[in-house]
Amino acid sequence: MIDLFGDEVYNEEYEVEDCHVHRNSPMCTPCKKCGKLTFSKYDACIIHAGNYRSRYQYQRKRLEKMAEKSKVLKENS
């Protein structure tokens, strides 16, 4: 790091691995289909993520319906 006067200064706070800006950055992962690097939580690029999004949404809706049915059954019992 260089200070205002042009002198090089070493500061542990600004190490790339531990600096406050980069420590919580997401890691790039390759797409499952084409290998293109992406930050997606589905591990798929924008072109291929649609399939995974719809599957995730379907599973979530199904689990919500199952939870609702079990709640109704518990109330009626």
C-alpha cells in the first residue's frame, strides 16, 4: 500500500486474504453444464440456471404444501 506521500507502507489490515472488503466475497464456481465461472448459488451460469431455479421453487412449494397439510391434520386430530 502507498500512503499520501508516495512511501510504501505495509499494513496487515489490507492483506488480500483477510481484508475487510474481500473476506466475505463469494467464490466463483464453474457452471455444471458449460464450465463458465459464476457466482450463482445453483452453480450454473445465467443461461443454465433457469432449470435449477424452477426445480428449487418446485421443491420449496411442495414442502410448504406438505407442512400445511400436516398442520391441518394436527389441528383436526
